[in-house]
Amino acid sequence: MANYAILVDDRYCIGCNTCFYKCVQENRLHEEASRSLHRTMVFLDQGEEPGKYHHRCMHCENPVCAAVCTTGAMSKSDYGAVLYEPDICIACRSCVLACPYKVPQYDEEAKGIVKCSMCAHRVVQGNIPACVEACPTSALEFGEAKALRAKAEKIAAEEGLVLYGVGTNVMVLTTKEPTS
């Protein structure tokens, strides 16, 4: 299977969070969402420097969360996603503390970790992640990682954009360097 990635083009994101709602629906996460837990979310900052912050698993090429997981509950898949196996998780929360992007969340009620799986159940069947499929502005693109990276690097160079997330399987094209 190919090594896949998601490209987020922030210029087209309108902050509608359709990606979040589709993720909740696709993965039947209504209870998690009601407890303010999420796998993907676009936060709108109305402060001194207004903008958007995309909070989602970056599916790192060398995930620290998987490296610190003593049980193997976090692992890197052959196709690029960092996966979580709840049946072998001991809820030590090492992954939560180790993630440089502060993505894995501990669900007190379920006694487990909440994070994006890049819709593993869809990708292995040849489909794209639900968030990508649902985006009304095509701000999300799914494809082979090398091709998406090359495309993103070209766009960034030609249009003076910042490419954030190189070294991960989720890259973000944005007009300014993310602060969070």
C-alpha cells in the first residue's frame, strides 16, 4: 500500500468544521464530542492575530507517541497513519505527554486515548478519509505522500506560502508560520 498524506490548504479553509462533524458521524463519536473530545477541529482565533488553527493528528513519519508507548498501542501503519489500538492500551498517557502537537487526548470516561486514525477503515478499502471527502471548499486533499509534498512545496515556493508539517503525513499550506 502507498504512503498516504493529507494536505490542508489553509487559504481555502473557511473554519466551518464540516471535517469535525463528518468525523463524528463517520466514526460514531457523538459521546466523545459531547465531552469536548475531538479527532479533528479548526479553531478560530479572534485575538491580536486572527487566524485558524488546525488541530489534528499530524501522523508523524517518526511518531514520538509510538516510540514512548510501552505496549505498542500506538504504531505507525504501512500507509502513513499513526494508529491507536485500545485493546492493548494501559492508559499510562505517555503518548499524551510526548506528542509535540498535543493531539492525543485522554478520555476519562472511556479510559482510553482519542486521536485521528486517518480513517483507517476507509483507506484500507481504497476510500479517502471522511474529513477530506466532506470538505465543502476542497481545503483538504488526500493522496500519495511524495506527490502531495512535491505539490505543496511547489505551491509554497510559487505563492510565498509557509509549508508546515514537513516530516509528517499531514501538511498545512498557510500564509504565516503557525504559532501554536
